[in-house]
Amino acid sequence: QVQLVESGGGLVQPGGSLRLSCATSGFVFVTYGMSWYRQAPGTERELVARISTAGSVTNYADSVKGRFTISRDNANNMVYLQMNRLKPDDTAVYYCRRGWTIRDNYWGQGTQVTVSS
């Protein structure tokens, strides 16, 4: 079955960095775009970044553009989110998702990122 498992979250000071990882299995990874979402308390889940099958096309939310980088390793069925210059507003649970359209509804369990001094 399809599985997505995030890791790498934690507590970091403002201005710091974290790298999130998403290990996938149960589907042909190279044939799917992948994405990262986040959800802060009391807010709706929002798209943070997405990446095409070959990794050649990426898109970012305006709020993270220039600070976050999404990447993928098709040989190892992994997707990553490098987060730099983190801000308190980046505090949220971060989710890995297969694809990003309504027809594809596979998500990881989420990993907590807390940015605080």
C-alpha cells in the first residue's frame, strides 16, 4: 500500500534551518509529482512546495520562496524540504503528499516544526 513517512522536524530558533525528509513506498515514485503542505493550529492546510516527476519544475508558496527548497531522489523514492531562515510563522505540522490534485489523496502522518527562541 502507499506509504509516506516524514522525518526531520523539531524545535529550531528563528533564522535556523531544518531539512525534512519523506520516505515513500508502495507506488512507482518516479511517475508522481510530490508536494509538501503545512498546517498551523487554527488554520487550513496550505501548499508549501511541489516538484515535478523529474524534479525539473518546482513551485513555492510566496511565503517561503527564496527560503525553502524542495528536491527529490528518484533512485531512493525520497522527497526533501530544505528550510532556511526559518521564522516563527513557519511553525506548523508539515505533511508530505503524493501529487497535489484532488484525485490524489495520499498523505504522510506529518512532522512538527516549531520555530521559537
